[in-house]
Amino acid sequence: MIASLRGTVIALGPARAVIDVSGVGYAVAITERSARELRVDDRVLLHTAMVVREDDMSLFGFVDEAELHLFDLLRTVSGVGPKSALGVLGQMEPGAIARAIHDDDDAPFRKVSGIGPKTAKLIVVSLAGKITAPPASAAVAGRATGPTGDAATMLALVEALTGLGWPERTAVEAAEAVIAAEPADERSAMPVLMRRALAQLGPRASRPDDRRGGA
């Protein structure tokens, strides 16, 4: 069993790397994200899983032990082989995977090439309770990068909405929509963003967690 490799990247492909370890080149399947981040001549430590079949012996490598753990968990799901598990990790950050499973949300998995609706639902159901969801701030920050807005604004808006009782996932989606509609150089003040988010969410009476006692 090869549990890890420490060496120099001597070749890279879209989802493959060759790591030179003391003169021996190991071909390792890696995620698309890792392939984009690595460069030839980089010194790396990859945590690996060796998958042995009757007609094949393959190494799958990860720069983070958390990714390796998720890779192993994903392969326990019926219909998810090593290539599909690698595909999930190539398109979703570990935090996003944990958040989707915690929220019982299979939509992100359906967007992964090779993962159909049935398998996506199986992933969420099979791994429920086996992965700890990241803190809210980490989950929000992970979705607040890029042109849709900065993490601080996103986090503040989500915290305000969840403070009023809205579920975190609902609050995140509303905040994303409101911030995305704002020109980056003309960002409105927080009270304005809050009013727009509440308008998008609708009347308080329609809140999913609103409980009203009978008269």
C-alpha cells in the first residue's frame, strides 16, 4: 500500500501528474483543481489511495488529507467509483461538499460530470452524519469570492438574515442574489442590501421556520 508520495512533479496532465521519487516516476490521478495549481518542478507531498482491480492498479493523490478522507467516503456510496469521486473533489471544495451534505442538498452534486440525479441523492443520504459541516463563516466566505461580492459583506448580510430566523442556506442564496445585482464599485449600504434581501425572501409569514400560535 502506497500511502503518500514526496517528490518532484516531472509531468502534468488535465487530471494526472507524474511524481519523481528518488528516480522512480509514479503516475498519479489528481483532481482538476490540483492539476491547475501544480507546476512542473514543484516539490510536493501527496496523500494517496491505491485502488487495485483485476486489470488495473491506480494511485489517486491529494495535497490535503481532508480530500483523501472525502475520496474514501465518496467511494463507499453505491455507484460512485474512484473516477467519479475524483470528479466531485475536482469541482467542489471539501467545505462545499460538507455543507451540501449537511443541508441535504444534492443539487451541487448533480452539476458534476458523470453524477446523475439518483447518485447525487445517494451521496447526500449515504454520507449524512459522516461529515462535519464547516462553520457558517467558512461556508459563506467560500461562496463569496469573485465578482459576486466580498466575503465581509456577504457574511454580514447572511448573519443578519439568520439572526431574523431564516435558514442559513436560504439566507446565503438571497445574499448572493442581492450582492450579485450590485455593481462592485457602487455597493449599497448594508441597510439597503438588507431591505432588498428581505424583499426577495418575501413576507415573514412565508418563512419556512415561522411558527404562529393559534388564537
